[in-house]
Amino acid sequence: MMGDPIQLKEEGNKHFQAGDTEKAIECYTKAIKECKDKKVLAVIYRNRSACYLKKENYASAASDASKAIDIDAADIKALYRRCQALEKLGKLDMAFKDVQRCATLEPKNKTFLETLRRLGAEIQAKLKTTFSTDSRVQTMFDILLNEESEKDKKEKAANNLIVLSREDAGAERIFQNNGVPLLLNMIETGKPEMILAAVRTFSGMCTGHKARAMAIVHMVGVDKMCSIMAIDNEEIALAACNLFQCINDSLTGGDSREYGKEEALVLDAAKDLKTILLSLLEMIASKKVSGHGRDQALNLLTKNVPRKDKKERDNSRTLFTIDHGLKKILKVCGQVPELPDQLPLTENTQLIASVLLNKLYDDLTCDPERNNFRDICDEYIKSKIDPNNMDKTLHAINVISGLLQGPFDVGNAMVGRQGIMEMMVALCGSEREVDQMVAVEALIHASTKMSRATFIITNGVSLLKDIYKKTKNERIKIRALVGLCKLGSAGGDDYSLRQFAEGSTEKLAKQCRKWLCNPQIDTKTRKWAIEGLAYLTNDADVKDDFVEDELALKAMFDLAKSKDKTILYAVACTLVNCTNSYDKKEIIPELVQLAKFSKQHVPEQHPKDKKDFVEKRVNRLLKAGVTSALAVMVKADNSILTDQTKEMLARVFLALSENPKHCGTIVAQGGGKALIPLALEGTDGGKVKASHALAKIAAVSNPEIAFPGERVYEVVRPLVSLLQTDRDGLQNYEALRGLTNLAGFSEKLRSKIIKEKALPEIENYMFEENDQIRRAATECMCNLVTCKEVHDRYLEDGNDKLKLLVLLSGEDDEKLQIAAAGGLAMITAAQKKLCTKMTHVTAQWLEILQRLCLHTNPKIQHRGIVVVFNMLNADNEELAKKLIESELLEILSVVAKMEDNPSKQEAIDAARACLVKAMDLGLIKPFTSPS
């Protein structure tokens, strides 16, 4: 009907008085559409505003009240309603103005006067704290810069300052209160804890605020920031690196948060960014910079120079860096720590430099750019080779090693240059230990199947064997051995391709293990022993001996946890070999016959690579504490923990979690947490394997313990990614089991699963032919069925979701029935409409219900009877009548009359409830107990 606005308004008032706010809003909204009379319209808006206040929808309440006030500026009720809404929205000064107008219109109204007084006091208090933040900032600096202050007072003030700088308002306060010079004063004290607090405060102030970040860069000066990062203190170098990153993100808009009006100021940051880039390049080759500072400068370049995404066209940052800094990076690679007068380095510096070279080379887009890169390297190496100056020549050879560990093609080309190989061979025969070391290491890095230097392919083995036999020096011996291992490891786990004579690999491995366990040998050299094992453990006998040697395992794990992260790749390789978690080559029997017939080489599997041996090895590794080593390795800096290494760690985790019994051990040593970053970033294969391991753990663990705190929400996405149809059945199945366990845990987790768009995938798997997958999907859905989003999907028309749930309840698989009938019982209890819909979607509904209520499994029987109760309770008389006229009445009566029995009590109670309901509906007569 076309409503009469006055009538609709009256109707709305009735609903409002009866407490039905929703219906009142409906009536008022219709009335507003029809109303032509302005005065009436103001009243309707005012009334709807009252409804919104009641529903705590303050923004709408304020907006409706304003519309009423626009029509009549003295509408006192509307003014007061707007005042209430504005107060709730935190706009105290505006609320105060409204109530002031009310009190002017009705000076004796106590409510108005009381509100006026209260709001006045609140505004005063707020102003006070605003000013007190300023005085608090002053006080903090006073405590920090006063020599006399007590230590814990200083620590507290420093922490408060950092926390304050992380909120925009706090950062602005520090900035406005002369904060930058005061923070510089803190740095000038030279005390590490003061420097740290100041640098971290600067980071907070620079985050996400371009104008402030630029002002700070100019006030502090890039040189000053670099000199802080150059201090020989790991924590300070890291904090300064973080400050540079915050500045870079703010200046490039890499920080995409929404910030207020300052976006309107167009600030050109290009000049500052260029200054920072040049200063970082200066740091790399400067003697004044500590090893930690150098590492962080290299890390910043690795992170910010190459393109994040190859789809971006512009690689000018990389070209600029190559022009102005490639020689400086090569200089770092060429350092020989054993010689005098070298740059300060950490164990990781040279590998980080190699990784940076690789990233830069990788970011080039065409041959001319690559040729230029190669020419600069070539020219640099040539300029250093000097037959009369051994130290300079060593520098050149070490640069080649650095390139071979970075952009391999470039290094490979350098080794192939005339005279280089001869140089390396000559150095191997030198009297000085350091000459031999540098040359042997370069030989090892060059020794691969893809080597350009034919020399290595033909003479590498004999040369290295010669050094290995002749040298008395253990450090050289180990390195020569690794070269031999590397050239000798051809066949993966192929048993019949053995380059060395039978048994010699085991001998070499034994020697490596001996070195690994010898604390007298320096870490750098023991690391090479692991490099050797990374190759030798391709051999199954070697793997088996290695995991039996608990001391060697523990020594390797200790090294993996040490500060020296260059070892991660070798440890990861060794673990992948020991757990056989590399990709297996398929051996097809027909082809084997054919190959034998045509005398071709046939790959064979070593008996110790069979399943039971692998399981034993996994047990030994877990016992020796492999998980805690992996958990430390995962935390390494991204510049060293490459995607390839991450994938290997994920493979190892998956092999360890193969047996559900091990999941407890893995969780106890922090493996659950460690897997999350592996599942979120890395190669596609690595992410899938890590997600699969997470699924295995999530299926059998208590989520709170396995993934403490907020971590558990990060597990959902990797699991949902395994539901994609291109993943294999086992991954689908285990992801569903993991999600089922998470979904049963908390409402918040359920809504996270739904938010990650898992529902359509889970529903698809409920149609799956494979029984296990279908059951897992149904169990998962049963745990999600309390969510409103699931109800909506089942209420929608035009799909078979409800039909499927009913039919699955009638299947012969009991676990499937428990899940499907459980889901049906919960969803029909929540949505009465579905009880009626159930009877339309399939003709078999009644027969299935009867079978459920007669089931011998009490759990299934209970679920069936609950569904019947829900249908009786669904406000549909016809349906209730149909149920009671069927055989169900007799079934329910039999169950209800059973003796109490703990194993069947739930079903018995539910049947009794059904009969009571049927009596209430007048469908059966109350039965009296026999006299």
C-alpha cells in the first residue's frame, strides 16, 4: 500500500514502545519516503534517531538528528539525541556545543545541566593529558640525559619513548618538543643502550609519515645514520638498518597505510633516496665500518635495489648500483681475512655480498646490461692480478669465488679466462697456507658438472687428490676433500653410479665426521666438513653411518645454531639426503627391462634407501634434536636463507612429520611455529611442502600449544591453499583434517577459515568419490556449521548442499554418518526453515531419518533423534503430523521407554523430549503410567 506518513509514524511509535526497534526503523524509513510535510519529517527523523541510539548505531543517530535540526534549529529533543550520539563517537567538543544549546533553551532541565557539567570536566581532562604528554616527553628526556638517573628509571623512560613514537600522535609530540636534537644528544653519550633507544625512537617517528621522515633525514643527516650503523655492535647495526628501512618505505610509499592531510604535500624524495643509496655503497668498502654494519648495508641493498616484481619495467636502481658500487661489492668478496689490512667482516659478510651480486645480475633485462656487468668484473679482476704481488692476486681469486657463489655464469666465465686456471694451480702448490686455501676454495666453487673450464672436468679430480694426499694441513685437507666429494657425487641416490671405488666414500665421510666433532679445528674449517657431508650423504651407507653418530649430529646442529649462517645450505642438503626428502626419479619396470636388453645404464635403489631405513633415520634425527636446529635456521636473515634453502627445510619438516607420532616432539621443540614462515614465502614447491607438514601437525595437535598466541590464525591460509584441485589427494585430505581440528577449536578460527574462502572447496570435497576425503570434508563442515555464513549457504535455493548432507547421513560409513547427521542436527536446530526444506530436497528423507533413529551406534541414533526433535519444533504443523503418523512414533516410543543406560542416555533423553513435544502439539495423548 502507499502508506500515509502519519499512520506509518504512529505505527513506528507503537513498535518502539513495545521494544521492537527493527520494526520501528522499518516504519519510520517508509514514512520518510512518503512524507511531504517538513515539520512531520523532522519528528520522524528525530524518532528514528532514537531507534539508532538504542541500537548503538551512533553515526546514523547523529546524522538523523542533524536532519531534524536542519528543519528546526530549536528541536531540543533532536539536539540532545545528537549530543548523546556525538559523545559516544568521541566528539566531545561538538557534543558539548549541542548540550549548551539545550541548556540555553531549558535552563532548569537537570539532565542538561548534569551532562553539561560532565562533558565540561571530560574536555578539561583531555586537554590536560594532551599537555601532559608534552611534559611527559620532556620528563623522559630529562631522565635519559641526566647522568645521575638510576638505571631502571632510564630503561623505563627509554621504553616509554619508543612506545610513544610508534603512535602517530606520540611521534608528532616528540618531534614538536625538540625531540630530534635531544635524541641526537642521547646518541652522543656513546652508551649502547642510549643509542639503541634513540635509533628505535627515530624508527617509530619515521614510519609511515613521509614529511616527518624527510625532516628527520635532513636534521640528523645520512652520514650520521651511517656512522651509527657502522658501530661494532650487532644490535645497534640491526636497529640502524631498520631505521633506514622505515625511512625507505616512507619515502618510496612502500608503506601503504592511509595517512592524513600530509599526502597533499607533494614531497620529492628522489634526491634523499639517491643520497642514501650512495652512502650505503660508500659504507660497503669502507674500513671504518664494522662487520655488522657492512652486513646490514649489504642487506639493505639486497632488499631495496632489485625490483620486487619482474613485471615492473624500471630497473634503474640496479643499473645505478652497478655503475657506482659493483666494484665495491667485489672488493668485499675479495677480502682474505687471514691477510693483514683487510676490511672488518663477520662470518656472513662475503656470502651476503655474493647473494647481492646474484640479485643484481638477476635484475638485468638484456644482454648489453649483462655484458657490462661481466666487463666490470673482468676489468676488476685483471687489475688485481699481479705476479709480483701474491696478496693482490689472492684478492682476485677470492673475487672469482664470490662470483661463483653468486651469479654463477659470471664466475664461470671468469674461471674460463686465459691464465686464471694456471694461476689457481700454481697457488695450490705454494708454500703459504693462505695461498693454498684461497686457491682450493676457488677450485671447489668452480667444480661443478656445468663448469666452463674443461680443465676442471679433466684435471680437477687428480689435482685435488694430489693436494689431499700431500698436505699435512688439516684445513687444506678438508677443503680438498669437499672438492673431491663435489666432483664425485653424480648419481643422486643411484646406487650403481659410484665414481669412487666401493667403500672410499664411507672412508671420506668418516674423516668428515671426525673433523666435524673436533672442537680444536676452527669453525670455518668444520663448516667445510659439513659441505663434504652434503655431497657424501647422497650415498645411503654414509647417511646411515652419519645418523648413528650422535656426536656428529649434535656438532652439526650446534653449528647450524651458531652465528655463522653461511652453513645453512650445506646443513639443509645433508638433512634432505638423510631423510630422503628429495624428488625421487620414477623407475618404470618396462623401461628397466628395455635398458638392460640394450645395455643402457639402469638406475638402482640402494637397500638402505628403502622405507624402514628412512624411518629409522628420521627417528634418530628427532632424538638428536633436529627440530630445534631447524627452528633456529628458519629465523636467519632472508639474504642468506634463500628460497631454495627454505624449500629444503620444508622438505625435511615434511619427512619428519610423516609419522603422526612424531608431531608431539616436533611441536615441543618449536617446529609448529617455525613452519609458518616457510609456508608463507619461498618457492611454490617449498610452500606446498611446508603447508602439508603444517596440516599434518594441525590435524593431531592442540592448536593452542602447537601455534601459540596469534600464530594459529596464520596457519589457516596455508591449509586452505592445499584444498586447491591441483594439489594431490593426500594433501587435500590432510588439509581437511587440519582444518577440522582448527574449526572445532574456536569461533574466531572458524570465521578465519570462512574468510579465507574455504567453504566452496570444502563443499566440493563432500561430493568426492574417495571415501576418506569425503568423510574428512563432511567432518570439517560439521565443525563449521555453527557459522552464520554456512547457514546462509544452506538456506539459498538452487543448490544441492542440504540434499547432500541428508544423503550422506544415509551412507554406510559410520564415521561419515556421525559427521553428516551431526551437521544436520546442528543446522536444523539453528534454522527452522531448513527442517521444511529438508523434506523437499529428497524423497528419501523419511527413510533415512528412520534408519538413523534405529541405528545400533548410539552416537548416530542420538543425532537422528535430535533432527526429528528439531523438525517437530520447527513451527510446521503439517510436517510434525507427518512425522508422528509415520513409523517414527513407534521407534521413538521404544527408545523412550528404555531403561536409563549411560551409553545410550543421550538418545533416550532426546526420544523422550520428542514425545513431550508431540504431546505439547496435541499430536499424541499424554500416556499415563499403568496403574
